[in-house]
Amino acid sequence: MNRIKQGKTLHAVTIHGGVVYTSGLVADDIDTDMGGQTRQICEKVDDLLKEAGTNKTKLIRAQIYITEMSKKPDMDTAWLDWLGDDLPCRCTVGVDDLGDPRRLIEVVITAAQ
């Protein structure tokens, strides 16, 4: 097992058995809109997957948590612009709180290495 980018309470990535698992990824600039936060997270995913020896074409699954389902189309647009045709399995769940009222989205990724 390999772990990447240790924080105070978790690692950003754990790799086991050729599978890459991320923790919940959020935008750094939470004063931007849903599309902007989604694009920031996609950039983080690219960077973390590269560090783990893989890329977005090998995504298996994405769990997406958003605080405003009315903004889901904005998230979908940014998500699809980033992914192209390599779509993973995905669920999008509406939640009440992601720790700050300005935080609109959190994403958890699973990918093949």
C-alpha cells in the first residue's frame, strides 16, 4: 500500500492493489461559482492521478457531493468539458453542509493505476 500527501487527519491518495483512491477533494477558492469550484477540483484530480502514476482516462468511479442541486447543470458542464468521453460510474448526492456555506462541491475519485 502506498499513501500520497499526508495531511493532519488523512492522506489525499491511497493506492492499493493497482487502484487509486482519493479523499474528498474541494476547491481552494470557494468564492467562485459551482463551475469554477468544479474546474479547480478537476485540476487537483489531474495532479493527484499523475502523482499516483495514472490519469483521468482510468477513472472508475466518482462520488460527488453538492450543496445546491439547482447548480448541478453548472457542475455537469465543467465535469464533461474536463472528462471528454472517458466517463466513470458516478453518483451525485445533495448535501446540506460541506463545512463552509461557500463550499459547493466535494469529489471522491477511484481510478485504476
